[in-house]
Amino acid sequence: MTASAPRIEALVTGDGHRYELIARIPEAADRALLWLPAMGVPAKHYLPFAEQLAARRIAVFLHEWRGIGSSALRAGRGTDWGYRELLDEDIATSAQAMQVATAGLGAIVGGHSLGGQLACCHLARRPESAQALWLVASGAPYWAAFPAPQRYALPPLYRFMAWLSRVRGVLPGRRLRFAGNEAPGVIDDWSRSGLTGRYRAAGMDTDLDADLARVDVPVRAACLQADWLGPPSSLHFLLSKLATAAPAVTSLDTAALGVPADHFAWMKRPDAVTAWLTARD
């Protein structure tokens, strides 16, 4: 079965943010996936992944982060946002658009890196929105969940990035070769979770960790063997926040992937990742 050409849907959130949702919808789709990218990665870079999933009868909707790619906004002085806007405005809007386009299909939410973390938080906020969770190269950034000696470098790094983003009005991620040019609010929320191990969004009057503890859906997660940004310990710390009793987890190496088993190379050759996520238990 082949996928149709990508469909682009222009979306507007309740607070006026404009962006595009990329969809690959095959004929006779039997499931639908909302996919959340890694921090700073435009949605279009996941098209090879979406095409392979569509060939397996999964309708795929590639979310775009605020401030990245097709987003009409760019972070800077006077233009800021954090996890609250990403969760309650943007991801919620994309999830609603997917539901309208694929009414009656079982829904999956998933993501890569930060996208996987916020996929978990989205389910915590809206448990009715999906019946399964898929994670690739993801995990909590909590410093203590990383192996030594890496863990000892993380707290000062998180504090520095939060300070730099506030001073400059944006984290210059492109120049730092880490993520994109990110809003200070996003970096504050991200660094807070890295320092404390807990998820909290500025301006959101809820305990995300308490909500995560009620998430009980089937989970499939792929860890990449040479990925220092998402080691197994980080993934397992994230999964420990959920109520799911027995998440399915695999570790993929370079031989299995056909590309280096790092944080990003799988996106160009997603064959092994796609096969693992779609395997029927």
C-alpha cells in the first residue's frame, strides 16, 4: 500500500499561533499517529518516517513546534512561550485536527526526544486523546538519571542555558549546535525538569507528575545504543512516571539501523525503528 501525497493543513491556535500540520494519510488507514519532533527539528524532517508508517496503514500527522519551520512565530524579546503554550494550545490543536481527519481510528501519540516527553505530558493532560504511546530516542533530562561522568556536567549546563536564554531573549541554539533558537520559557521549563526531575509548566496550575502517574496505555519505546542524549537510564526514568506496568522497550544498534545509532541518524533510515514500533504483540 502506498501513501498519498503529503497533505498540509494550516492551523490556528486559540492564542493566534499559525503553523502547518503535515499529514500522510494512506487509504484504508487503521490507526492514526500524532508525532512530536525533537526540540528545534522542523516537522518535514520526519517525512521518511511518516512515509514508511503510511505504507503500514498508519495515518501520520507531523506536528510543528512553535517558533520552528512553518510556525509564524520566532522567539525573541517580547515573543516568549513555554510548555503551557506547547501543550494546551499547539499540541491540543494538532490532536483535534487529527481527530477530525481520522474519526473512528485508534489514536497514538508519540515523539522523538523532547517530543516524547511532551507526548507523555499531553496524555497526562488529555488521557482521552490517544490509546497508545510511542517513543524514539527519548527520556527525561533529569541529571541524576544519566550515567557518570555525564550527569555531573548537566546541572551547570541547564543553569547556563536558562540564564543565557533570559539574557538574550532567546537561546541561540543554532549557534550552540543544540536545538533551534528556543524561547526562554521553553528552556526554563526544560531546564527545571532537568534539575528537579519533575515536570512543571510555568503558568499551568496543575501537577504534571501527578497526572503522568495516571497514564496507563500500551507503550513502545526505542532506545538507540550510541545516543548519549537519551541513554536507557533516562528513558526508564521517564517511563517510571507512568502507570503503564510493562512498557515494551528495545535497544537498537548501528547494525540494526544501518546508520549510526545516535540521536538523529535514524530519521534518514527509519526502517528498523518503524518495524519495531509497528510490531504487533
